[in-house]
Amino acid sequence: MKLKFRLQRKPRELREERIQQLSQEIDGAQAVMLFTSTHVTHQQFEELRKRLAPLKAKLRFVKNTLFKQAAQGKSLPEALYEDKILFEQSGVIFAYSDDVASVVKTFAELFKGTETITFKIGWIDGTVYDPQQVLSFASMPTKHQLYGRLASMLQSPIQQLHYALRYDISRLAVAINAISSKQS
């Protein structure tokens, strides 16, 4: 018995669909970071996907030509899809939140000390960054850490004023108490 398998859709249609998906992901992204990887296990990438999900970021592995075609139709800088950038295997991280530092920090923590995975280039808030600059975002505090610092800085003067007023009032109460005990 001969089995015949036919594709439901033509390869060209599939290619167009993948380009359309990539271009939609590029549209909504605040940051696009390309990296290359060799000798990294599937489990490590699945762990990265799990950690990126709460940060509103996606990890995708793309064909370089498809990414180039999707990026050319967008308002991305040309440096992001040059041939010297798009070589070997390419992975892309799309960050959809403003907190890009925590996305890069998660990536750097997971692959700390490995030479098998490196950033190629990054596009963050309309600016193109080289690999060292992208990794420097990992050393920056996250958005939530900055909010915490701001809250403590705003709270500190109020606490100091509270202690100063409380201290003076308690000194005044002790002085009045001493005067009243002398008079009686």
C-alpha cells in the first residue's frame, strides 16, 4: 500500500506566515535582542522560557533570512539585520515590558560563566547596543528595585522629621515634669 502525504499548505505560504508572525512580534516589542548559541541544551532554553514568561518576554529561534525579511518591513535600524549580525544560529528575545534590565539579568544569570552563548546585538527603546552594552543592563537594578529605593528615599526625611519632633516633645515633657516636681 502506497501512502501519499501532501502538504496542506505550500512551503511559500508557510514562509509568508512565519514572516508575518515575526513581524507582529517585532511590532509589539520594546526590545529585540539577538544571540547565538552552541552546545546549549534544550532544557536550559526551556528554563529560560519559563523565567522570561512572567517578565513579558519571549524567546524564539529564527531563520536569519526570515528575521531579515520581517525586520526590513519595520522601522528597525538596519544594523539589526545586517549580514555580519545574522550568521550561524540566531535566537531572539522579544521584551514587551519596560523592564528590559530584568530580562537581560535573567538571561545572564542562567548562562553565567558559559562561553557557548553570546549576544550579537540589541535594540532597546529605539537604540542599538553592542553585546557588551546589552550585558551591562544585567548589572543595572530592575524597575522594582528602583521603585523600592525611591520609596525609601522619600520615606527617610519623613521618618527623620517624625523622630526629631517626637524627641523634642519627649524632652519638653521631661522638662515640664521636672519643673512640676520642683514646685511641689
